Amino acid sequence: MHFLRSSITAVLLWTALFSAGHAADAAIALPPGVVTHADGRAPIESLFRAYLGLVEQGWTAEVLARSEPKGTAIALPIIALRSPTKGPAVWILAGIHGEEPAGPNAIAAAIGDIARLGARRPVVLMPLLNPQGYVRNWRYLNVAVYSEAVDGQSVGDSSHLLASTEDPARPRAAAASSPEADAITAFILTLRGDYPPLYSIDLHEDNLIDQGYVYSQGVEGEKDALAIDAVRALKDNGIPIKMEGRTRFDEPISGGIVGPVADSSIDELMSAQKVVTKSCAKAGPSAHTVLVLETPAAALPLERRVAAHATLLRRIADLLAHASPQP
């Protein structure tokens, strides 16, 4: 994969359908002067160009939020795209943590395969959920790196919608941890009506591990056939996988897979049967299969990680394109 290394100096502008059922034009633009962290990752300019190419194939694109956390001077759009056909859908997510560039780059590399999947069944794509983190190489909105001493503001935080263990009638947090997390989770709950999640695939990396594993947050946990195949695909592409033992968060691993965990993540939300707010409880996204791919980052070059993630996406896209509507 060849990466452009020039700075972003031009305004990018595409016209996209903004909301389902209304042919309203909306500009999805990157402002001038954004410079992407230089470690070989693609500039955000080229990622957006690849993602928004789906609009020419009938997909709908929209801005969920314009992210401008404290310490930044330019707002960057968080975008989502969805295929023309509604119904039980495949959701593909990436870029929640800014220092994990392989997923967003792999989606750009495999965008043709994602387009072909969208021609066969409904797909929702959320390819770069933390654009500010991506261009700065920051994990969270408020801090650059993971620390047990700092409460990092993840754009995927869903604690304001997930039931407290002490009182299931109340959420774990009174409010979203950031405007970005609020907008992203609200979008999921809104779109679940027309595009109810059936499969959810979230691409991650971890520079504090030397062997990867797959979280399986869905109904079948570590027995989910797609999770088992994902482990096999990563191993086939040279990614070292920890088959047994425990994660760095002390979660048990069986066959390279971690079963459902309560971590207040967007992935726990995707699998949730119900969500809870201060005022009421309502049906959750209830995805049958929810996979989170955690691959080691520090010991492997970025190009190799991108290639592995892209191959995995192509494999999953091919499998799901030919799968029955229900798992």
C-alpha cells in the first residue's frame, strides 16, 4: 500500500445525500491546514477521498459531529456512510483510538470489497470515529496515551446508555463523556431502526501487547463462528495471536477469543439488548455478532498491520455477502 506523505493544504469537498429519504445536498469538508501525524499512515485527506467514493455508488454519507476537543484549533468531521438498501445490517467501525491507524487505512484499502458487500446486503460504515486522534496520534480526545491514572475520553464511550451493575434501572454515567461520544451513540440508536445491527466489526490495535486476540461481545461469545474465522485469518496473515491465557486487562482468552465483557465500550453497546437513560429504558442495538479485533502494534510495521486488517475485511465481506440474512 502506497501512502501519500504530503501535508493537507486544500479544502476537500464532496456532495452527499445527508439523510435517508431526503435528497438534500450537504458538504462534507475537511478544512485547510490539517497535517496528519507522519508515521506512514495515509493523510486524512486520502482516507476521506476513499470513503466518500461510496457516495458515487448510491451510499448516503453524513456528518455525525464536528470534533474540536480542547487543545485543537480546527474542527474535523466524524462521518458515517450507509448502503442504499435498508434491513439487518453489517456495521464496520474503526479509528476509535487515534494511535491505532491500521483500521482506518485498511478500510480505505478494502473499500471496493465493502462496496460489493453493500450491493448484496445492508452495510453501515463508520470508518474514522476519532479524526482528531488520528491526525495527532492521540488515543483519546483529552490525553495522548492510555493511563490508569487518567480518565481518557473515548469517542466510543457508552457508559451513559448502559445499565449500572448496582442499579440496572440507571445508566452507569449521568451523561456522555464527550459531545463526540454523545453524537456517535445517538446515531447508532437512531439508525438501528432502519439498519438494525446483525454483525458489528470494530478494528483496533494495541501497542502494549505483542500478541493479538479477538473480543466476541455477541450472543455466541467465544463460540461465534465469525470470531473463530477472524482468529484464523489474522494468523494466516502473520499476526501473532495469544490463544490462551489472559489479556492485559485480566480477561480470559480461549482459542484466541475473549468472550463478552462489560467495558462500557461502543461494542458492548452494539450487543446490548436494552439501553438505559435517566428517563427510561428502550431496546438496544442487539447485534448477534460483535467482534473487536485487537492486533499488536509496536512490534509490527504499519504496512503489515494494514495489509492484515484489509485482508481480514475482504474475507469477512466475502463471507457475509454470501451468508443468509440471519446468522
